[in-house]
Amino acid sequence: MGFQWIASFDVNGRREPQIYYAGDDCSISEPQFVPKHDTAPEGDGYLLAVVGRHREMRNDLLILDARNLNAPPIATVALPIRIRDTGHGCWFSTRQLSGERNVASDH
């Protein structure tokens, strides 16, 4: 089915691992991290993830608390259609894009 979990591990061992499990009949596309605000500390924000609901032939967009993956989603947007697995991506804030003409040229 694909990936069914999103996990967060503190490489310094100060926090317990956190895991969100989408379910047996599901697959999760690559999540995107979105900070709560421009000056948020590292990891303080949200994970957006598209989950394939295979039996229902549709998808959900999940909004998860990046600091508490063990908790239920903050929000679930039920999409009425099935979309293909998403590829890789990055989140850029308005501040980061301000004045940029070609963001991709820097990467």
C-alpha cells in the first residue's frame, strides 16, 4: 500500500518518538512542514499530508501538529476524489518569496 506512518525522532534523545498512523487501507504522501509563523522555533508548526483512502477511492488532506504527532489531526479535509501520490515539495513563506523572481534557481 505504501507508507502508512509519519514519525518524528529527536536525534538527541530528549523527546520520545512520535508517530501518526493513517490506517491499514491508507498511504501517506510526503508531508510538508509549515511553520506556525515566520519566527517560530524549529519544529513548531504543522505537517500537511495527503492520505490515500484506498477502499473509498478518495483522499484526505491532514493537518497535524508537528510537535504532537501522537495526537489526532488538527483538521481533516475530505477530498471527494482520488488524486495520485504527490511528489517532493517545499514550503516557502511569503517573507521568503518576497522579491524573488525565480526561487528554483537557488536550489
